[in-house]
Amino acid sequence: MDFELTDEQRMIVDTVRRFVTTELAPHEDEVERLDEVPPELAEEIRRKAIAAGLYAANMPEELGGGGLDATSMTLVERELGRAGYALQMLVARPSNILQACEGQQRERYLLPAVRGERHDCLAMTEPGAGSDVRSMTTRAVRDGDDYVISGTKHFISHADVADFVILFAATGTERTPRGPRNLISAFLVDLDTPGLEVRRGSPCVSHRGYHQCELVFTDCRIPVGQRLGAEGAGFELMGEWLGASRLSVAATSVGRARRVLEMTAEWAAEREQFGRTIGRFQGVSFPLADMATELEAAELLTLRAAAKLDRGLMTDRDAAMAKLYASEALGRITDQAVQVFGGMGLMAELPVERFWRDARVERIWDGTSEIQRHIISRSLLRPLGS
């Protein structure tokens, strides 16, 4: 399999990396200190991203997006991953699930999201239903031409700066050999809809400025026309979205790990102890070799999954392997970076401790490492009847 980049892909990588270096990285310390991206800064970055042609790069050209294939989009995510989420998410990639919009939904949600006029967030997780999506208790009950929604979602990223939510809620049950299970439907809900309250969640050690929120629905009434797709088809829509999302997490992890490795190698080449640079000691040089090897393995798994997605061949197992390995490799690489930096690795004066903290959440969101292992092992055992 040939992973040599095309001239266009190299240009994409150079463009995004330059944008990250000049427009995002200089603001990292301020966002870390404030736990907030100032609104005027957010608008400036969005405006520059649109002008640079980087906004909505994941959306088809006919919708006004960048029209990038999966491999090129993975390279974009990798380069954006060098910056923290609070800043890199301003270079928005609207949720791919919005392509399921029909009729007036396109004019109200999809196209404004592509143009940067409206911003989405996605709500699946609940206090009692994380990885077990089918057990969600938020319900949408049909009442004439409306749905009435009640329930609570939490860990909803950047809902505090979104305009609408892509909501998954139970709309009924079906009988299965294993007992009844929820039928899940998807909805588009404006965040200013009466009966919906957005609350800032607890402070998080990872990705300051990129907040997780709680959405509380209390007899929240929306028209049937805001249902996304057919009733009961939300689980299938979710499945289509999650594969691409897990690939994004893998790519982001690779990009951040690359930045951490570069910083650590520079430190090892400059920091002196016992009369020579610490990189000349095997206790430092060998871990650097392991970090570099893990990084390359993570990148190859990620690019392999993207290449298969471009050919319509990517499986849940491919995405799970990429997400599992890349996110866990990032955790090991950032931890080792702290060790190489020593006491300075834990000081807020340097960004290493931030990368270490930020890395932890990658093994949890968009499907925990345990869920990825379940997907992978199931793909091995089911064909054998187990």
C-alpha cells in the first residue's frame, strides 16, 4: 500500500500546519489561562479559516465545503491536532451526519453550518448511558405534528457555543431475542428552544476552553420536520457518523503526538547533565526511539483506515484499531515526554504538562478503549460462532 502523498495533499498539509503555527498556537497560553476562547478571537479565527479555504473541509464541494477525500481529511485532522481542541475546533468540520438533512433542514441547518453561520454539537451521552447507547432514557414522544422531548444529556462538547444540537433520543422499543431495546431517532434542536436548558459542566483537566455541558430537556416541543432521518433509524445514522469520528480522534492523536515528540527530542538535544546532552544517555535516547516507533505505527494504522474509507472498504474494526492504538500511543508518548523533561515537564511554564493532561480524554470520548477492544474482538470471534 502506497502512502506517498500527492502534490495536492502536501500542499494541504503545509497550509494547515502554517495556519496552526501562525493563527492557533500563539493563543494557546491565553486559552489555557482563561479556560475560554474570547468571542472576538473565536470569530477572527473562524473568519481566517474560511478565507484560507479550511472551513468545512469535510463537506462535499456541491454543498460549499472543501470536498476532501477521507485520506486528505485525515491529514487535515492530523495537523489541526497539533493545537488544543478549543482552538482547532474553530476551524470547523460540521458533523457529517448533517448530510442526512432533507428539505428545509438543509437551508436551516446544513448549509449555514457549512458556511460558518451556525454551529452544531452532538448529544448522545447521558449520566446513565455512556457507551451503552441503547440504554438512553431521554425520550421523544410523538404528539400530533410535534415531538415532546424529556431527559438529560451530559458531556456534550462545546454546547455552550453551539446554535443547535444533533440529538439522539429513544422514540419507542422493539422486541429482540435478548429482550426489549430502545429504538433511537435523531433530531435537530435549536438551543434556544423553550424547554431546553444548557448548563456548563464541571471543569475538566483536559482541553481547557473546550467545555463539556449538560442539556436538560423538560417537555421540549419540536416539529416533526426537525427529525433527522426516519423514526427509529438514529442508531444507523449514529453508526455511520462514529466511524469517521473515531478516525478523527486517531488523526488528532497522531498530530499531537508528533508535536510532543518534536519538543522532547529538542529538549534531549539541548538539556545538559553530567557534562553532556541528556539525549546521549540511553535512558533518554531509547525511550525517544520507542516514542518515534509508536508514532509511526499509529499513523500507519490511521492512514490505512482512511485509505480503506476512500475505497468504501473501512470496517468498524479498522476505525476501532486506529482510534485505540493512536489514542493510547498518545498517552504513552506524553507520559514519557514528562519523564524526559523531568520536573519541568510538570510545570505550567512549558506546554508538556498540558499535552499530558489533554491526552487522557482521547481514550474515553468517541468510544472508550474498552469499547474499541470489544469491537475488534467481536470481529474476530463472531465469524467463528462465538
